[in-house]
Amino acid sequence: MTKNYEIIIYDGICVLCNYFIRFILKKDKKAHFKATNLQSDFTKKKYPEILSVDSVAVILENGKILQKSKAVYYILQKVKVLLLIRVLIYVF
């Protein structure tokens, strides 16, 4: 059985990251994502290579890892939020 969600890993200490995750999970009506923070035991045990990232990462269903702006762009695209922000992130 395959999982039907992807995992967002974010910096649990960062206020902006916490706000972003709450915003995304509220908008994620189709439950594409589950979230955990970098400081969690889950992240430390399953994905120790991500611990060097100090922002956000997404573990895709196929195991690929997106980090930083690519992760944010992917998340916004998946939950269909704020086209203008997605374009700005992609351009910069």
C-alpha cells in the first residue's frame, strides 16, 4: 500500500515557517501533505540528511526531496494557492 500524502519538513523554531505551514495545511483541502519539523524525532531518524536545511523541504511520494524555494513552489502549486507568489518564487 502506498501513502497518499507527501511530507513537509520545516524549521519548527522559525515563526514564519510555522505560519506558512499552518496556512498551507488549512488550504490543503485534499490532504496532499502531512507536516513535521526539523527538530522532531521522526525527521532525525528517517531523514537525517535534511537536518542541514534551515527552512523547508518536501519528501515526495517517490522519495525525492525538494528543498527551500523549490519546495515552497511545489507546495503552493499543489494546493493551488496564490498564483502570483508562485510566479515570483519561480522567477527569483
